[in-house]
Amino acid sequence: MSDELRAAVAAGVLGAEESFRTLLQSVVETARAIFGAKASSVFLLDEEADELVFEAVAGEGSGTLIGKRFPSSTGIAGWVLVTRQPLVIDDLGEDPRFSREAAESTGYVPRGLMAVPLLADERALGVLEVLDRPRDSRFTLAEMDLLGVFANQAAVALDLLLRARRAQAALGGEGDAGALARIASRLETADEAERAAGLRLLAALEDLL
Amino acid sequence: MAIVAHESQREELPAWSLSAEAAERIALPTEWPERVTREWAWGGATGNGVRVCVLDSGVERTHPVVGDVQHSWAVRRDGDEIRVEADAEGDLCGHGTACAGIIRSLAPDCELTSVRVLGAGFTGSGPILLAGLEWAVQQSFDVINMSLSTTKRQFAETLHELADSAYFRRTMLVASAHNMPVESFPWRFSSVISVGSHEEDDALTYYYNPTPPVEFFARGLEVDVAWLGGKTLRCTGNSFATPHIAGICALIMSKHRELTPFQLKNVLYLVASNVGGRRE
């Protein structure tokens, strides 16, 4: 329970998920802007279900894809996740298998995509994809490096979101840690007088223990 | 899953010293020229007789760019047991086909074996990768292409043992460097050849990197590669630079069968584009 409690404290209060989701949305919007792309998405790995889940989408597909799932190790995103190697594809051609996969995972058929794993320490958390960068310039390895650096930022955002979810699970849970986390959350939103009284009580409790 | 002791560790003793009368026994079969050139290294070579393994997502068997794939295997997990079985499914992603096509384009007559270690789910992919690599090392391939890596520290030690074991068994492991600021394996081990990308469009242009851990840079930008359904795609990534070096290794090995990985790395170095191997 202590890990969950730590997660709860780290995440602060209820509602943190909303903030981190906004951060993640900003990440995909920024990725789309940096590369002048048509769309950008972040997929989160759901380890229990062994599936990738759309967590944030900018541009094409942004209204419909959040929450959509597909198997974790098939297709481009799956390959990138499992191998932890970034991949850029131009000229997708007309391979029907690829088109179908792409259409299912993006809502439309892109001409090209960049995909990069989201890695936090030794964990692979998900995948960032950037679809249809402009085709008037030759791709450079500097862009590849930029994608990698940017993916690190996205990974931090995704990690925060995951911590917030663990925190919420702890807050919603029964038992001592859940109760403590709920109290911490209430203190954050209480008015000044209630808050001061609450903190005095907690200090007394701490002395007692 | 238990990883069995590697054969290199079971060789009979004495093996680690050289008696005076034994010096002749280890005389090297290769006459090395005063200057090693690309012509000496792989002139006229086709990859004939060299066994190359692509450890990846599988390889499409009838792809016109890849041609014949002599053997296809898949590593499968059944409960706690991991098995290597003959495979007829081909490629689940396209990536293995891309790597095989690049190797084939450089070494048209090499023998290609596909070992699929990807596609069976993210969970458990580490043990499957280890089992696939262990199996491939036991098969004594001349070259193993690994356009993939893991960030899991728990696998690093076993991967390291396998990489060293390959090196001692005369199997050259060619692995993609990670172009992201993370710690990953097996490319960082010195017993493998690690490969990053350069921006030029010549398949035989490759550079030695005097500031490791990445040892060589090969073509990895906007490469036209084989993909699913007999098609081609234009791809960028170290994943595609790696099979360029694997293909060049296959060429060198087909002309100089006796080379150890140490010697092969030396030849690669000596004829790198920034050393002695500007296009001759």
C-alpha cells in the first residue's frame, strides 16, 4: 500500500489526471506543430490487457480515437514498442494490409508516419506517432533526433498520468491508505479555518504515532 | 525459462594458454595484404555459403526483393515453456522483411534464416527475444542481424553472455544502436557490432566511429525497403542501417570464411569510408 500512497502524494489531489491529460494533449499538439504534421497521437501500453490505447490525439482523428485499443505487438506502433527503436516511414504505398491497419489505428490512411517509443527508465510506456509531415523536404537525421528528444518529454507526461491514475486508485480504495489519501485531498480543497484545524489534528496524530 | 550453459563455456581444457610447440598450430590461414582494400575484402563476393539470421518480426517468403528465405522459425510461448518452431506465417509487421531485403540486396547468394521474436505480445517479449537469440547462437550462424534492443536491465546480463558466446563461436552479432538518450542492449556490448545511421544514399558507404559506443554508421535515411505484400516502403531508422552492415559482413565472410568476429571487425574498420575504403 505504501507505493500507492506515495503515488497518491506525488500526484497531489484528485483531478490531477485532468491536468496530466491536458499536458499530454499539449504534447501531441506540439509534436504536430514542430513537424508540421497532419496528426499526432500518443498510445499508452495497457500491460494487463497487452494492448495499446489511444491516450491523446491531435489533428485527424482527434474526436473519435481516444480510448480505442489494438494488440500491443502488431503493426508499426507495436513494433516500435517491442523493439524500442524509432521508425520513420515515407511513401506508404498501397499495401492493403498496411492501409487497413493504418486506417483502423488512425481513422484515415496516412502517406507517412514517424513512430517513437516512450521510455521512462527501463520501462516502455507507449508510443508517440506523428503522421504526414510535409513532403516537400527530405527527411533528416536531425529530425529523427528531435523526435527522440521530444519523445522523452512525452514519456514524462505519460508517466505522470500513470502516477495520477495509481493515485486515484489509492484514493478510491478501501483501507488506511485510501482514507489518508482522501483526507489529504480534502485538506487541499478545504477553507483556511478547516485546513488549519485539520493540520493541527494531523500534527497531534503524528505525535501520538 | 532456464538459459542453458553455452557451448563455448564447455570447451575442453587446456584452452587458455599457448605452449611453445603449439604456436604453429594456431598459424593463421589468411594471407593479409600490405593494404587491405575493399577489392580484397569483398571484391567478387556474393555472400555465397554464408548463413545469415534475421532476428525480427519474421520475413515474407515470396517477396521479390528478398527472394528465397531458406528457413523460417518462430519463437512461441506456451505457458512457462518457450519453443522455437518451424513457421509458415511469414512477417507480422513488415520490418523483418525490410531487413532481409537489405541483406539480400548486398549479399544476393547468402542463406537467409528468419527467426521471429516479435509479434506475440509486448508482455513476455523479453524472454522470447532471449530464447530466440540463444537458439540462433546455438545454430552457429555466420551473421545475426538484430535491429532491436531492450531497455530492461534484468535481461542485460543474459544478453551480454549470449553476445560474448556468439563472438567466441564465430557468429557476428550486428545490432542497432539506440538513437534516443536511453540505456539499452545488446548494441552497447563490445562483442557486437553496433550500427547507427548516416545521411548518404549509398549502400556501401559506411563510417567507423572513433567515439563509441556506436561503432559504425551505415545507410539508414530514406531507404527503399521490402515490406508486406510484395511492396516496398521508404523508411528511416538505425533498424535499416544495421542490415547494411550485416550484408557487408556476409560479403566479407563469403570471401574469407576463416575470419573471426575480431578479424571481421578489423576488416570492416580498415575499409570503412573514412579509413582506407573510399569507393575504389
